[in-house]
Amino acid sequence: MQFADRLQNVETSAIRELFKLLGKPGIISFAGGFPDSALFDVEGIRAASQQALTDEPGAALQYGATEGYQPLREQIAAFMAGKGVTGLAPEQLIVTTGSQQALDLLGKTLISPGDKVIVEGPTFLATIQCFRLYGAELVSAPIDGQGVDTDALERLIVEHKPKFVYLIPTFGNPSGATLALERRRKVLELAVRHQVVVVEDDPYGDLYFGEAPPPSLLALSASVAGSRELLVHCGSLSKVLSPGLRVGWMIAPPELLAKATMCKQFSDAHTSTFAQATAAQYLKAGRMPATLDRVRAVYAERAQAMGDALRRDLGDAVQFVQPQGGLFVWARLTGAGGKATDGRALATRAIEQGVAFVPGTPFFCANPDHATLRLSFATVDSDKIREGVARLARAL
Ligand code: PMP
């Protein structure tokens, strides 16, 4: 069959290939990016969906506005206000089918073939693939434990004149890194100085284990004149409530929001009204704070178990920063003691030992660091985490 030229820019996901091997019985998987389904607030969601059918069955089951179900837009604006984003009108956001759709809409509305887009190295794999599908040439900005290196970012902006910069500033996927407060201000200043759009993808910001992370770029934009007009913020209920609901949102300047809404109309008309009405009822019922407390506590314990086990069993053969939130440990093989330094080879040996993880290579759009690994602690209990890390040590 003759496919569209744009498909030539995209390979099938290396992760998807790896997932085929996960069916092996008894395997302990650190490979997924899923939240733990055992943590879903099933009762709360059941009650919310029933309430949606009781209060407004017509609206919940009918076609709806492309921008989103108005009561949900109001609830999301209130949720964001609770996170320091003040003065956000419901009309300044649209509901998207997961934040993945927001990324796709950004591709559709902003990227012409050959346009440059700066992303972090490493970044979310589906973003790399989605932007490439629209013909973007991706430029990789280096990161460290404090998030993107803003000096390097400025040099890249000057050199490449990108259409926009895409960042996951808080508990990045896969890096787990969080952009330091001063660097957040610097990013907003760079946006204004160079008049470049910055996209903040923030599905993990609520999943912190101790202290809350610094305010989002969106919250901070109020204090950097001219930055709000250049900022796009993508949020999602996937990691905190349920990815199956497919409820996310995009906050963007009016002109961009209007174009994105037009594109969304052609792609899915609107996000499921039933899912939106359920999410609206859930937020309205005030259940979110308790849910967040519960999931944060479980992930915090698992992150600690994984960090402790890695330090104990792998010692100086790996380097990593203990995660303060999110779902991932991002580790680097050091080669100490003559041990392996290629995450891809180790992934294959690890499966033979009954443990899976994702090598870091595919998360880089350029110059991959093959010594990196992404380990998710989200769906495995602490005892299994310790066993999985022991198997990883054997594979190494
Ligand atoms: N952005 C990032 C950084 C992610 O890790 C994910 C999910 N893995 C998404 C966006 C998409 O999430 P969803 O569409 O479920 O909101």
C-alpha cells in the first residue's frame, strides 16, 4: 500500500517491540509507564459517573462542544487555581482526549515540515514520534538533575530559531528531573527575549513525595511580563486519577486555542462527554485531594524501595538521582567493575533473568546515551521491587 510521505519520518516504537517480550510468565516489569490500576478510586469514579447520569443524562450522553464540557472546564480552572494558576477563565482552556491529544494538536497547528522544535534529551517518546509525524526536525537540549540546561537552551534557540520549545519541567518522563525554580524563571525570560513559544507538559506535577515541586511555568508566568502569551500548558488526569478516562487539557493563548479547537473538531469532534461529565462530578465532589494523598504515599514508598535496592545491589555500577516525584528512576550504567554500559544489551539479559525495563536510547531524538535506563516503580509492590532489582543485579 502507498502510505503518506509523513510516515517515513517515524519508526515503530522500540518500547512496543520490548513489550512483546513481557508476556513471559513471572516477569517483574519496570518497563511500563502506567499508573497502578490497584490505586484507582473505583468507588469515587462509580459515584461520579452515576451522578453524571442523574444530574445531566442528556448532556453526558449527547454530542458536546469541541472545547469541552463547560462544568469540567470550570472544575479544571479551579483545580489549576489550587496550584497557583490564578485568574484562569474556563474559556482559556480546552479539554483534550488525554494530554497526548494536546501534543498532537500542537503538531497540527504549529509544525510545518522542516520546522525545528527543541525538546529535552531525553524526552517523552510519543512526543518525539508525534512531532516527527508532522515533519519537525527535533533539536535536543541537554538536561541534568536540575532539568534543562538553560544556557545551552538559549544557545540552541538562537542557533535554530525553533517553532517552539517542548519541556516536561516537573518529574520528567523519562528523566524524573525537575526544573529548578531559577531555571523556570530563566525559561520564561528566554521565551520573551526570543519570542519563542514554550510548551509545558505536566502530567506528573501532582505526584510529589515530600515537598511540592516549584510552581509550574504557567503559575510563574504571572510574574514574568509577556510570558503568558507565549506559554502552552498541557495537563492530564491520567496519572493521578485514571488514564482510561482520557481526560486532559490544554491552556494556551486564544489564537492558538482557536486553531487547536478547529483541528480537534476534525479529529474527534470532542472528548467523550460521559468521561468529561464523570471527571467534572469527581472534581466537584472534592475527592481529588484525598486521592492524591493516597497515590503519593504509595509511589513514595515504592520509589524509596527501588532507590534503596539499586544502591544496595548495584552499588557504583549505576548512577541515579533519587526521584522526588513521578513514576520513574532514570539510571546510568557507569561501567564500574567492568560491568555493562549498554542499556539495550542489558535489557535483553534482564528479561532472561525475569525483569524488564526500558533502555534509555529511544528517548533521545539525537546523540543517544546508550548507558541509560528507565525503571518504573509505579506498578510493582516494594517486595517485588527488591526482587526485581536483585534480578537486575544478576543480569548486570
Ligand atoms: N506527556 C507525558 C510526558 C507523558 O508521560 C504522558 C503519558 N505517558 C503523556 C503526555 C500522555 O498522557 P495522557 O494522554 O494519558 O494524558
